[in-house]
Amino acid sequence: QFLKDHMKNMDNPNDDMRKALVVLFQSWFGVAAEEASKASSVAAHVREVKKNALSLMAFLINLADDNGNTVLHYSVSHCNYSIVSVLLDTGVADVNLQNNAGYTSMMLASLTAPDGPSGMEVVRRLMELGNANIKSSQTGQTALHLAVRHGRVVMVRLLLSCGADANIQDKEGTTALMFASERGHTHIARLLLERSQCDLSLADKHGRTALSIATQGSHTDTAALLKAHAKARAL
């Protein structure tokens, strides 16, 4: 009730408000951000806030720790997608919030392997709500870069369907296709070429294209695929 009554002073809290915020933070993160957290407990917590302090809902859901991580970040990292669903259901979760490393919950989701169709459906909701082309402040990489690097085929397909731009270059000038070429992920390279407008002429800061990277890495299947697509586009 104290925080509810003093929401307008949240940017300049006094000692009493700071104490109340610490209690709120510890309670919320203790219930919702642990690997062993239960969706039923989180849902009960959310219902209580909705009933007694609705004006606090957005503040609570998007509350971040010292690393800039919200409960949504942690729930995704733990693959606790039943909790992610509860958070998204509130309608106030900011899925584009970046932690101190510049990672959004979508970026973290792109690295996971959800167990079963229900988890994938929650990931789909998350990605449809978010901006797939936000760049990490540290590397300049997007969720698509991460999914490709780690060989997450399902996530690559989902990100492309949610508007991920395959031609975005990170701070080294690397595109998603270049990462696929570097790792010899021919199946992912094919997916990128077929489902997006990949620019085969793009080069990184070292002057390397996706084809030259695949060739240098002796990934002959990937190189052959890139050559075939380049030839077809030239016709």
C-alpha cells in the first residue's frame, strides 16, 4: 500500500520507500525468478497485485536487478515457460527490455530448446510481441545471430517468421549467414537463403563474405550451396 500511494515519487525515493522497494524486490524475485519457481505461485502473486495494487503491476513485472535482468529474463533462461506465459498474460511485460549486456528476453529465448509444443507456443508469443532486430549493446548481435551461432534451427525459422532481418551486421560486420558459413550449418544457411533476402555480397570488417568464410573453413557443402544460390541469382 505504501508503494502504491507513492508511485509518483518512485524516481526519487526516500529511505522508507527504498526499504519498501527492497522488500518488494526480494519477495517478487524470490517467488518468480528462481529455477525452481512455480507458475502457480507466480500467478497467485500476480492476482494479489492485480486485486490490491493494480497501478504497481507494470512496475513489478518489469522490475530489474543490478544486472538489468527482469523476472522475464530469468524465466526464459531457466526455460520456465509456464511462468513466461503468466508474465505475458499480464499484458504489461516489456519484452524488449535489455539487460546490462544488452540482451532481451527474446535473445535469451533464441538460445533455448523448449520442451514440448506448449513451451514453443509461449516462445512464439514472446517473439511475436517483441522486436526481433534489437542489437546487443556488447556485440551488436541480434536474436537471429545467436540462434544461428548455436544451431537452433527451430528458433531461426521462428525468428524469420517474426521479421528478423538476416542482413543485419554485428560490430564485426558479421551477418547470420556468415555465422552459418563459419560453423558449417548448411541446413541453416539454406533456411536463411530460402526464407529471407540474404545479401550474399555483404562483407565483414575483414573483407570476408559468407562464401569466403565457408571456403576458408573447408565447409564444402555450405560453400556449394552459396555458390549455387549466387549463380541462380545472377541468371
